[in-house]
Amino acid sequence: MIAYAHQQIAGTFAFLVRHRYGILATFTTVAIAVHLLLKFVAKTPVERCDWPLWAALLLGGLPLTLELLLKLYRGQFGSDLLAAFSIVTSILLGEYLAGAIVVLMLSGGEALEAFAVRNASKALEALARRMPSIAHRRSDGRVVDIPINEVRVGDELVVFPHEACPVDGSVIAGHSAMDESYLTGEPYILSKTPGSSVLSGAVNGEGALTIRADKLPTDSRYAKIVEVMRESEQRRPRLRRLGDQLGIYYTPVAILIALLAWGVSGDPVRFLAVIVVATPCPLLIAIPVAILGAISLAARRGIIIRNPVALEQIGQCSVAIFDKTGTLTYGEPQLVEIIGGSGADTAQVLGLAASLERYSKHPLSEAIRRAALERDLYVQEADSINEEPGRGLRGIVGGHEVLITGRRGYDEQTATGGEELPASEGGLECVVVIDGRLRALLRFRDEPRGEGVSLIAHLRPRHAFRRLLIVSGDRDSEVRYLADRVGIREVFSSQSPEEKLELVRRETKTAKTLFLGDGINDAPALTAATVGIAFGQNSDVSSEAADAVILESSLQKFDEFLHIGERMRRLALQSAIGGMALSLGGMIVAAYGYLPPVWGALLQEAIDVLAVLNALRIILPSAKLSDYELPAPDHTP
């Protein structure tokens, strides 16, 4: 009970810290409303109707001022320091209403920015809520429910129908299917049989499965997603720092005008009036609103912004680095040739291979299954399977031992009856071995996307990319075949994940880079690039590492993302600079004594509204977010 109470208190405290600016803005709004009601409706004497304002300044203004002064001590000289001067000066001069309005503007801007950053991780938060809190452990013939943090490697767990799998593991009993769409972004429903691997967070189908826990809950795939989600929430949009950079010039000008107004007139109230009008809420509010609007617009277009910094940086990238498979190609290899071994029935071989591949997510699995379906071949259940990294997929199907592997795996694992493989001609291929004998060599081709040529030709003149690179782990012949088709000259083939990472780091040292990829091997490079974009969400790892995730596998969506970033930056700067110009005019009026502090605060609120309305233009429907020409549809039969 005590532990539960501590957990509830900690949860409440965390909520208050996370939403402190929103709570403060709400409290200040209520305080100002109560003050106005006491003064103008209840006709309360002035000395008795200021207490709500004192409460707002004490509970809100004091912490905000201390926080801003701490930033100044750290050398972070930003435009929001004017708000601290306004709050302190309003208290010293007894202009409590003006000070409370400044507190409202400042806390409101911070709340909007915090909401924008939290909104970027909303999809991952939904995933975290799906994670089960208990697991069903089988022990001594009984099934006992235990907290998920008590699961240990080697435990036998039961996953009931329609439950989420609690840990990464292997099936040891039962047959079912699992929905792993959270992992891939595609509606993959994978059959599970003894020997199959299962991922934490995948939703079980109709049958119960008994699994062996291969990892602790904290090391499983789902836990990694939640960990990255928490890290992403702590990132601060760089475009807000652009507002701070503008404030480096704006703040000294405002203070100079305020000091001159005080010095010439001898009236300190004019100093307060100028500072209140100068409070840079177009920077504090309009920019977060533009970020939030861009995140919303992108989400409606099927683009999840995980790091809002990407929206500001995307328009400044001059080097674009593309992964090959699934990015510039469809990521759907087609079976183009079956070379049968001596005495082999290629139809039977393909049917057995498809029966085994139904349990795998290897890039060639779908191509094999699709080819078998097109030929109306019988696909049956596997009695057992085993898939070891680098050694291929092995299982028992219809009484036959079937092995599907690559050239190297065939050479290493075939001990007897092995035949010599045909010479390699480049491209994708796999070897099918049945009952220890070579039965077929399958060859595949992954074609370039139809819109790839148009997009590559569009990027240099329209989006100012100076260099376009293609980086892939595939062999050189395959990569150059694609590069020639789409028009990219700089080619880096046979690249390991470490080599991809080093290449991106090297390029990022000299220019801002954009990396577009879709596989697990792309995750390090996505993190190292100035802006990393996961394409098609084919891997949870790459999605976690990326700044943005394009859910639909379409290069046109990538171009839309470029336009959204450019549009957001343009409107944010319009709102910030335009609002600062209007504030400058108000400061001059206040310096001459024609604008009291309260009216100055109200004028600043009006300027804020105009700046925010301009920033909100980003969410208006746009007739066209992509301006490159798509290729004409191919009607060739």
C-alpha cells in the first residue's frame, strides 16, 4: 500500500512538472479574471481586489523570473529576458495587472512549445500504453500471473489469444499468428509455430502460444521504443533557438529605448510601458504554434515528426544520402528466374520454399510466397523452423528438411551431395536445399520506383541540394544498376552499417545532410545525419532513430515533407519578425508617454494574436504540397 501511494505521488509530481506551464497559464488567466470581476463588477476597493494578481505574480512570476535569470547566469541571453524585466518592474511600480498579463504571455508560450514537442511522440506513447503489465508464467504445470518486471530469461510464458506479447522470445508450443504492424508499419500477420521468434508488443491471434523468454523485458524491442520516446521528448526545437538569436538584437534595442524614455522623461512608468510592449511574445508563442501546426499538417499527410528540429533543418540540407532497397526501389523483389538442380521439380521446390518462408520476414520471403501463389502451388504448415542470422531458414515441411540460404551459407552448411552453384550474375538470389541436396537457385530483381527519376531530377533545382549520394549494403552491380536508372552519380556499395555511419558523419562535418532509409542497418546513419527520415516504417529501430517517419512508401511524400519544412520556417519567421516590427512601433508610442503599461500589455496581446494567426496559416489546406512531375502511368499490358 505504501509503495502504491509513493507511486501515485511520484506520478502526480511528474504530471505537474510536465504540464507546469499550462497549469500556470490557466491559473494566471483565472487570477486576472477574478481581479477584473472584483474591480468592475463587484466594485471592490482597489486595495482589496489586487490579491489575485499578487498570487499570480508570486506563484507564477517569481519562478519564471528566477528561471530566466538562471539562463542569463549560464550565458543564455535570449529575448524572453525582457519578460523577466517586465515582471520585476511591474511589481516595483505597483502595476500588478500588467505584470500578470506578461506572466500569462510567457507561460502560454512555453506551454505551447512543450505541447508541440510532446505531440511529436504521440504515436510512440500509444505504443507504450499497449505494453502489458503482467505475464503468464508456466511453472510446475500451472500458469501464474506475475508482474512483467519479474520475467527472467528462460521463463516459459503463455501468450493468450489477442494479447500483446510481453517479451522477445521463441515459440516452444502452439500454433497461431501475430500482428506485427506496430513494428513494420505494414499489416504483417505472421504465422507462428515451434521455433518461430516473437517480438514484444506483437498482438497474438486466435491460438494460445507458449514461448521461452529470450530477453528481459527491459531489453526487449518494446522497451527500446519507450526508451527512445522518452529521449525524444527532451529535445528542444532549434527553431525556437532561432528566436533566441533574433532576440540577441531585439532585446538590447528594447532596453535602450526603455532607458531613454525613462531618462528623458524622468518617469519610470514609461520604462515599464516600453518593456511590456517589447515582451517578445511573437517569438515565444508564434514559433511554437508554427511548429505545432507543421506537426499536425505533416501527420495528416502521413508523416510523423518525431523531432521538431527536423522541420527547421530540412530546408538547409544541401547533401541528400539515399539508401537503396525500399527507398529508391519498391523493396519488393520479384522472382525472375528459377534454375533447378539435377532432377528437381521446380514447382515442388517452390511450393516447399513458400511453405517455409511464410514464417519469415526476410526481404525475399514475400517474393517467394507471391510467386507460389501466382502459380497456384500448395502451401502447407511447417512442423518446425529455425532461423539463425547469417545461416538461413531451416525447417521440416511435409516430411522434408528444407534449407533456404545464400551462397555462403550453402558452401558452409552442405556437407554431402552438394552440387556446384551456377555462376553469380549479380542481383539478389537464394539457394534452396531439400533433404541435403541442392534443388534450385532462385534469382530476384528489385526494380526502381517509378517516381524516382523525376524526384532526383527535381531535388537540385527546387530544393538546392548540391550533392546526391546512394549508399547501400548490396553488391556494386545492383547498386550501379539503380543509380544509372535514377540519375545518381555518387555510388557507395557493399557498405556495412559501420561504414554507412562513418560516411554520413564525414559528410555532415562539411555540410548539413539528409539521410533517407528504411532498414535496421540504416538506424546509425539516420541518427548521425542532420535530418534522418525513416521511409515506410519497415523497421522499428530505424523509426526510433529517425527525426521523421514517412508512413506511406511514396517518394512524393518525401517531397511534401521538404515543402512542409520550408513553409513552416517561412511562416515562423514572418510571424516573429513581423511581430517584432509591430512591437517596435508600440515601444516608440509608449516611450512618448501615450501608452500606459496595462494598455501596452493589451497591445502586445493584440500583436500576439496577429502573429499566431499568421503562424496558423500553415494548417490551412494547401492545393499542392509537392511540385515535381510524377511519371505517366505505365499502361503496358
